[in-house]
Amino acid sequence: RHKNLAAMDTVVYTRQPSFAPESCISLELSHGKARLGVRCEPSFSSAGENIEADVDPLRAKAIFSILFSQSYRPEIGSVGLDGTTYALKMESGNTGLTLHWWEKPPPPWSHLHKAVELLEGLELEARAQRHLPPLDRGEGGA
């Protein structure tokens, strides 16, 4: 799949806790260059933040390889009022797919855990380079 990369591959991982601001990590790979974006919505205790950083393209390709090498189909998951809702939007060129889940992804999407872990690692590095504390993620996720 990645022999002929589209003009741009993008992934956007969004975390929406019930009683906390939304946070979002985006990763773009275009013409051999990778860029990370982190957005945290403002809250009562924070003004919010936007972070951008260049990323090693090989690390970005590893994430895209995990995500784009799988087949996806709709799965029945759990739903609740309290907890965290997640979304993972993947785009390659002019095609895309968005997956949504609450607390934990359905078992057929278990590979998402590794991709999300790698994305969050890139975010932690970008935050550390700017002397920013890590986000409190709580439980759940991928």
C-alpha cells in the first residue's frame, strides 16, 4: 500500500472526555515530510493550546502502515453517558474513513492501540520539547 503514497496521508485522533475539554492529535505525511499537530480545547483551568512539530517521516510511515494495512468494517461497540468518546479519522489522497468508539474499541479494531500509542508518544515528545506537562488521559482509549 505505501509503495505509492498519495499526495498526502492524514490521521486525526480525537479524545472527548465527558467532563473535560477535547484533545486532538493529527499527523500528516506529504512528499516525504511528516508534521504533527496537537490541539487542546480551552477549559476552566487552561487557555487551550496548539502545538506543531516536524516528525521523523519513518515514524509517521510506521503509524500509517499499521492503520492502512487493515480492513475495517462497522462493529457494534458499547455506548455510555459518562466516559470518553474517541474518533480516528484516516485519509489518503481523496478517500477516507472515520472510526468512533466509546471507552475501548471493539475487538476487531485492537490494532488501533499500537497506532494510538505511537501517536501519543509523538505528542509527548513535542510537549517535552516545549517544556509542557503531559495531558491527563485517564482510562480507556485504544
